[in-house]
Amino acid sequence: MYLKKIFFVFVLSIVLVGCSSNGKETYSHDEANRIQTTLVGTVEQVEIVNVSGTSSWKGTLTGSILGGVLGSTIGSGWGRVISSAVGSIGGSFAGAGVERELTKDEGLKMSIRQDDGNVFSVIIVPKKGETFKVGDKVRVISSSSGSVAVSHL
């Protein structure tokens, strides 16, 4: 029983660390001290699209730990060792899959016409409550890493 409480606290702390944020935009170290390109234009078309989810070490590790613990409840001796290993491996795949499902999102594919007549498209996941419609004047900032941010003017 004591081991289950420790395990629960451990998993909960991993989840909380993964979800922590101070509300500021975060850039990678590679994006700092680099030129970012800014384009200004008018939204010509907006289409709702699906953005696939991602998996990281967080989902894989959490699934692996949970699978290993669940596997350790099966059998005894070498059977328990084998079921723990199989549970850990299976749990890592399941954890990655769950994380991919949880990080799926709805995005926007926008066509934007610059003042000089050039048209480009961008796909973004808008912030909560943020909407874009045809005719909106927007600023598009792209970084050297390929990330893009769109905001209203």
C-alpha cells in the first residue's frame, strides 16, 4: 500500500512538471538571438483543419512505468519479471498513443495576401478564444526554426 502511494505521487509530479507554465511565450535556445521574419497581410481564406498530436518522453515514460507496475502484479518469480518487462514495453507504446490522442487539436489553414499582392498560406493552432476571419489584417512572424505566430494588427 505504501509503495502505491509513493508511485502515485511520483506519477503526479511528472504530470505537473510537464504541464507547468508561467504564461509567457517560450522559445527554444536555438531561436534566441536570431532574425525572425515578419509579414503583414489580409486574410483571404480560412479553413478549419485537424492537427495531429505528438508524443514525447512524458507519455512514453508514464506509460512504461504504469505498464511495468501493472505487469508486476502478474505471476511470481521469473514470470513476474517477464510480465513486468512486457508491461513496461507495452505501456510505453500505449502511453505514447494516449499522448498523441490528447495533443490532437483543431487548427486553421489561412491564405494571406500581402500588400504587394503575394499570397502565402499558414497553418496554426489559435490560442483559446482567438478567431480569424476573411478580411482581418494580420501579422505573421516566422522563426528560423520554422515556427509561426499569427496575430491581429
